[in-house]
Amino acid sequence: MRTTNPLTPVTFGVVGEEAGRCPRLLTALYFLIALVLLTSLVVQGQQDLPWVRIPNGRFLMGCVPGDTQCLDNERPRHEVTISQSFDLMATEVTVDQYGSFVRATGYDPPLPPDFPQDGDHPVVFLSWEDAAAFCDWAGGRLPTEAEWEYAARAGHNERIYWWGNEPSDEWANFGAEECCEGATGGADMWVNTGPVGSLPANDFGLWDMTGNVWEWVADWHGDYPNGPIVDPKGAVSGFVRVARGASWLNFPAVTRVSVRLMFSPTGQTSNVGARCARDVTAVLVAE
Ligand SMILES: [Ca+2]
Ligand SMILES: [Ca+2]
């Protein structure tokens, strides 16, 4: 006696040759639905953001020996292992990219700065929550502070600035010698923010890791550990978050790559923006 496999797809009365086609039709339908869902995930999640794959590795975090301007919270220098490759935006989040997020979600737009900005300038006046919300919507997250410094150094553990040991307006948009106002000089043509990616990228292909705007990272501010650590995520809790990389408003010494800005998570200023990271596993799922 022939029995019916309970896992056999229901054919809804189709018999004979048609019955053999239906599983294939259903498979094709499932494939089509999955394709639509994945496409919508890509459209919402990637937003044509300029992701760069950062390889896993090990580096020395904190100020380098010989840095006479090192601050207490940049010590001790310690070994950090970044165990997983990850993606990081090649540029800061732009005004246009953040505008897409606001239009798509109804999220409150940031305050406009009191200087002109085009769509390719970095968005400013973001709180930590705003930055995290954008990155989540874009299919990513804020980078950890360790990921940020690892990516900014791009293999150059011994440098005070990511390009060398002296401040240079050939590599970054920052401010005047005296605190605190914008300034131009050399390749830095901007008193305030400039278009992202206008100055040379670092050796990982990342632009404006120093200068233009500070970039929120995921961590609560905390003391550095005294020894090696793997994938640190900062303090468990706290009152201040961290932003990295200095801005158009800061004087040259603040552009040292190890500088950590302690800042209220609800703080919003015209020189703090964001850059998102993304887990590689999230990319593989989307693809
Ligand atoms: Ca400048
Ligand atoms: Ca920056």
C-alpha cells in the first residue's frame, strides 16, 4: 500500500504530471520571496555606503613612546588583538546619507550648523544615540574604540599621527594653533567642515580618520587595561562616551591618533559626527 510522506508538499488537487511540477514551482516561489527580502535588506542596510574591509590583526593602542603631549587617559599603551575582520565606512557619514535615514524613518533631523555644508560634508550635531541609530539602520553599528584606533593607525604602531610624527595640514582638516577656531593651510582648505575624502586616505583606504569631524565610537569611556586584551569594548557602564579623531575646530596636538574625547552621549556640537562599522557576518548573510 502506498503511503503519503507527511513532508510531501500539498498539491492542492493537482494530479499527474502537474503534481511533479508544483514542488519546483513552490521552490521557485520561495526563491523569489527570499530574493525580494534580501534585496530590501540590501537597499535598507547598505545604502551604497563606502565600506572597506579591515583585516583582523594586533596593534599597540595608546600613545607612543616619545609623545610628549600624551594625556593620562591615553596610557598605558597596551597590546590589542582584533580577532575578526570587520567593515568600516571609508568616509564619515555625510549630510546626504544621514538625510536618507531621516526621510526613510522620520527620525528627528540634526540641528543645522552655523556654517554652510553641502551634501558631501560630514553630518554634525549628532548625539551618540543619533549616530548609533543611523548605523543600525544602515545595517551596521558604531565601531569599538579599539577597532577605530586599529583602523586609523593602519599598521603604523610607532607614529604619533597616523601619517608620521608631526602634525600636518597636508593630511587632515583641523583648526588654528590656538584653541579653538577653524583655520586653513597647506592642503587643508576648510575653515569648517570639508567634503569627505578630500585629503589623502590612510593605508587602509580610510579618509578623514583624523580631522573634519570627531567620530563617535561605541564605548563608554574607561581606563585602559595594564596588559594585552582581545576585542575590548570599553567600560561596562559610565557617564561619558568616547569620540575619536579630532575635528576642523581643534588645534594640531589634538590630531594625535591616540587622543580620546570624553563626551556626554547626549552632547551635540557642530564638530562631532560619525562613521559606522559592520560585522563581516552581517555582510555574508545579506549576500
Ligand atoms: Ca581646516
Ligand atoms: Ca574624522
